[in-house]
Amino acid sequence: MAEPATGTLEVPGATLRYEVRGAGPVLLLIAGGGGDAGIFEPVADALADRFTVVTYDPRGHSRSPLDGPDVDQRVEEQAEDAYRLLDRVAPDGAPAYVFGTSSGAIVAVELLTRHPERLARVVAHEPVLVSLLPDAAEQHAFFGHVVATFHREGVAAAMAEMSAGCGEERGEAPDFSGLSPRVRSALQRAQGNSGFFLGRILGPFSGHAPDLAQLDAHAGKLVPAAGWGSYGLRLYRPAAALAGRYGVELAEFPGGHVGVVTHPAQFALKLGELLR
């Protein structure tokens, strides 16, 4: 594949680095969990024959520095970042497609509630919108405890606690053995974002509640999705709740919560099917 075009976009409080490849309607991919544009590389390459695929490092991640010191992140602000990026790559205002995973799916849902006119369809893969669950208080307490563990004991202890609490011990750990050198490099780079994610994103994002009245009004553009390997687990449940709320089938992707990395070829095929 040809190298993507790269650019930077100044937004209030940060500078975003983004990549563009392919041709066709715009498809914006939003990473979660400390990830950046690099985790999407195989999927973006696979879809570039049908879409102008746009990937980026969210503010405060990797190559998208904040203008000042680290601060707690807001879902609303990151949704506006995505909106500004759409204006940069599609200034004609043509409706775009958006895929977000994990905390990036929270941003994608927020983008839909704030700027539905700019979007054709939004695929939200395992958004951590635990406010939608009947045991929301218990879920908020769990993520709050993970954040407290991070501040007390550091990244490794907090990630181990979150992995166990999200059900990874139930099955096999994600298999990263077949990744390309570039994706391996992207994952290593993303590890450097772990402290920022745990300290500045996990708490406010897992505590976020979407504007349900706005979301209800535009739910026809929303595709709730989850990985088949996540069935019944903590990070699967909010997507299932969205599907139940809107009476639609939950779109199932290959792999688990990080299926976009572990199963990129099948993942791209499923995403292309959903966006046809």
C-alpha cells in the first residue's frame, strides 16, 4: 500500500496528527484505550479501496501533544476534535462514516449526538458507556478503583486489575504474535500512553452519560457492535444495552475487545459489510 498522507490540525489546547489514505466517502476511525492511528493500519489499508480512511492520534496521545500540562480529558472536547478533523478532510460537508472502539466509541457516540448532520453512519464497538447499565453505580465504582490503583501502585497494577475485572482471565489473552512490525511498533508507542489513559481518560470517560434524547433522535445512524469473544463480559454489556434500547441486532466483530488489532483482516471485512 502507498504511504498515507499525513497532516496536523491545531485544535483548542492541542495539535492533532492525522493520516489519510484511499478514495471515496470519508471513514474516520477513532482509537480507544491509549491507542493511536497506528493500531488501525491494516484495517485502514484494507478499506482504502472504497473509502477515504482517516486515522489520528487523539489529543494527548503519541504524536498529538497537548499545548500545556496533562489535564483530565472530556468526551465532549474530543468529539469536537473529531468534528474539526472531518471539516479538515471533508470541507464540502459530505456525511462521513465513523468507527470508534472502546473509549473511542464513546467519542463516536458523542459526535453523533452533537453533529448528526455530518454523519452517515456510526459503528460503536464496545463503548464503555456503563451509565446505560442497571448496575451503573457498581460499574463506576469498579473503574474508579482501577484509577485509584493506578495513582497508588502504577500502570502495571492498574492494567492487571482492569484486565481481570473485564473478564480477560475467562479465556485466552489476545494473540499479538502475527502482527506486522509497524503495528507492533504502534502498540509499543501506545504503551507510552497508558499512564495518560489511566490517569486522565478512564475516569471521566467511563463516567460519561450520553444525551439520550439526542441519541434517540438519530439512532437510525448508530450501529452498536461488540466482539464475539467479549460475549457477556463487562465491556460487551453497554453495546448490548444500546442494541436492546433501539431494537436492533448487535453487530458482532471477530475477536474480543481489541479485535481490530488481533483480527484485522476479518475485522475490515465486517466493517466494510456494515458500511455498504
